[in-house]
Amino acid sequence: MTPELTPDLLLATYTQGAFPMGRGRDDPEMVWLSPRMRGVLPLDGIKISRSLKKALRKTPLQITADGDFAAVVDASKIALVHLVARLRALIDAELTALISG
């Protein structure tokens, strides 16, 4: 049986490098991923090449950091609530199928 997806479980698994992901838009099943290789952007020592600076000047691109952290957290909560609802529906369907025979 799938454990209940709670914020504590998410934080615990995130610290171990794992995260939940759906298999597809129409598939309610969730899997836990833990990739061996991860991309990390070291922002404290980033060097921007001249060509990238030139491209950024020509492109209407806006780069921001920590612009609206509260909104990101709120959106994550909403996504988590939807994910938990999908998991509960899946578990309910599996239990109903087991009970019904």
C-alpha cells in the first residue's frame, strides 16, 4: 500500500534526493524518483560569457530570484493537495476492487 503523502514525508524524501512524480497526465499512479545525476547551478560563482550577455541584451528575458517565494510555496501546497487527492482516489479504487472481489 502507498504511504500517505504528507509534508513530513516529502521533506524527508527530498533530503534523501527522492521526489514523487506522476507517470503521466492520465495515469493516477505516482512513482518515487531518485536520479543518480542531478543538475545543480552554483549561483555564487556563476560566470556569464560575452555571447550570453549579448544574447540576454537582445532578448526580452527577465531573470529574477526570490521574487515571490510565498506564491511558490502556495502553488506547491496546492499541487500537493491535488496529488494527495489523486493518491487517495487511487487507493480507494484499489480497496473497493479488493473488497468487491
